[in-house]
Amino acid sequence: MTITTLSSREFNQDTGRAKKAAAGGPVFITDRGRPAHVLLSIEEYRRLTGENRTVADALGWPAGIEDVEIEFPRARALPRAADLA
């Protein structure tokens, strides 16, 4: 991963360069010498935000778990009131 730093002026003058650099890693855009923004590829953004996560990923289950088929038997008993005593 390559980190690129561009001033706001450089970014404004050559956005194509910034987009190409973002394909290889984050691009820090500075304002008066201080980092102000970061440009990322959409793939990296989605990876960081978890946008493409499945429920199994979110729960931390191991890879391949979504291929397991489970059938739950239907409950035949009727619901009853809770015994709070």
C-alpha cells in the first residue's frame, strides 16, 4: 500500500493523478500543510465501512458458515403465560 500526500492546490490541478494514486492506497489532501481529507478507492471504502458484510461476517462467524443448511422443527406446543412467581 502506498500513501500519497497532495496539497489542496495539487489536488485541484490534477485530480486524475489523485484518482490513480488512490488505486494504490490512501491519498492525503492537505490544507496549509495539515491533513484535511483522505481520498480512497471505493473498494477500500467499502472494506473499511463493512458495506459488503454479510450477517455471518457481522457476527464474526467463520467463513463458509453461510453454506450450512439448518432446519428447525416447528413447535407444536401453544404459548403459555409466564410464571413470574
